[in-house]
Amino acid sequence: TAYKRSYGDRAKAQSNPAARALLETMERKKTNLCVSVDTVKPADFLAIIDAVGPYICLIKTHIDILEDFEWSIIERLEELAKKHDFLIFEDRKFADIGNTVAMQYAAGVYKIASWAHITNAHPVPGPSIVKGLSSIGFPLQRGLLLLAEMSTAGALTKGTYTEEAVQMARVHNDFVIGFIAQRRMNGIGAAPGEAQDEDFIILTPGVGLEAKGDAMGQQYRTPREVVLESGCDVIIVGRGVYGKDLSDIDGIRARAERYRGEGWSAYLERIAS
Ligand code: BMP
């Protein structure tokens, strides 16, 4: 099965350019770490990205958290992505009808499709959301992740909801490259014998080495649990890396290095087993 193969091997079989580039970057830089930079001040945002850049395959943004947004932040982000060789994932969580999300993705203040290699969507509106986003993103060689599961306590993303999210992805697997989820999704809800060689990339938030959760329902598991035991591909780490003191750049760099190491050794163990 796909998750026992190397990232580099899996890259070769991907037809979506964003999926292929992500897996190739992981193999080349030997990292399955995605850092989520959830900061309010653009200066912190850019300084943290520059510090963690060498250790990551992907940076995850919530661009609408930034205060005093201006386009030069995007230009700087793109320069850092080139300098450190990583991709950009805007965690936009689109959730509206196809016609609306197409405009939200292409236009407005942030013009997400123009700079984010990857974005994500809730499957709740049904296939129209994928159609709408694909009409903008597919010609730009972008990739979409569906939120099949969430990391928070009491999340409604379970059972047939998760199964139907996977079915939706299967129908649009040129543009949908994988899932935000807590475990591997290949083959879920498929008839026996079908979907044998599908290979969805699983990106997993709710990863932390120190805490078990936060005061607002977040739940953390370790990189080892996520990558080795649950078969996920990319660990998404926010506060575990940037911590409480955003000016402690050395600490941030050291934590990124640590999570990279933990994630990568769990992966090596997985493909060797
Ligand atoms: P932290 O590691 O600091 O808990 O941050 C997790 C990040 O991942 C946040 O940006 C959050 O929006 C995102 N996220 C999540 O925590 N759980 C999900 O199920 C989906 C997410 O996108």
C-alpha cells in the first residue's frame, strides 16, 4: 500500500503538480514537517517563516489573521518559499456554494489562488464546492485538501461524513490531492477490490510533543503516533514550534528542528516496517 512507499516514489505516480511538488520536496529536504504560523503581526510571521524554512516542506498560513495586510507580505512569503524550498498552504477552509468559493479563492483582498499551492475546503456543501474551487485552481496547477476529520474534541467529522468526503475526493482526484485527517484514508468507503492503488496525501494537525491539548478543545498527538501508528504523511505543528515568545527565534528554530527529526524518524520506521 501507498503509505509504506517512500515519498519520492509516491511523487512519481502523482498527476497533480502541487501533490507531486510537495512529495518531491519532502524527499529532497527529508522533512514531513509543515509549520502553521498563526501570528497577528506580519513581522513575526515573516521572521518565523525565515527561521523554520530549512526544516519544513510546507508553510501553513491563515492569511486573514494578519493585521495591516498588504501585498508585499505575499511577495516576501514567496521569496522565502524560493529561498528555503517549501510550498505554501493557505488553511482557508472554504465552506460555501461553488459559485461563491470560486470568487473567494480567486479574488477579494487575498487572491489566494494566485500564491497558495494548496488550500482546503469543508466537504459539507457537497461536490459543488470542489467544482467551484477547481474551476479556478486546476488551471493554475493548484491542489485541494478536503477536511475529512478534525482534531478537536467532539468534532462532527466522523462516520459516513468522513466516508463521503473520501468518495467526493475520488470523483475529483485530479484536483483533490488528499485530506486534512487524523489517519490514512485510502480505500475508505470503497467497494472491496476498488480504489486499490489510490494515494491520498494526509496532512495532520493536532500535533504536539509537550501538551495533550489546549483550553479550547484542541487535542495533540505525537509525530510518532500520527506518522507511524496512524499512517499520516505530513505533521502540522503550530504552537509546538512557535511557542509563546515569538521573539525567541533560536528557540523556534530548535523546536522546528526537533519536530522535523521526530517526524522523519517515524516515517523512516514506517517505510522500513
Ligand atoms: P496548533 O498546533 O497551534 O494547535 O495549531 C493547529 C493549526 O491547525 C491551527 O492553525 C488550526 O487552525 C489548524 N487545524 C487544526 O488544529 N485542526 C484541524 O482539524 C484542522 C486545522 O486546520
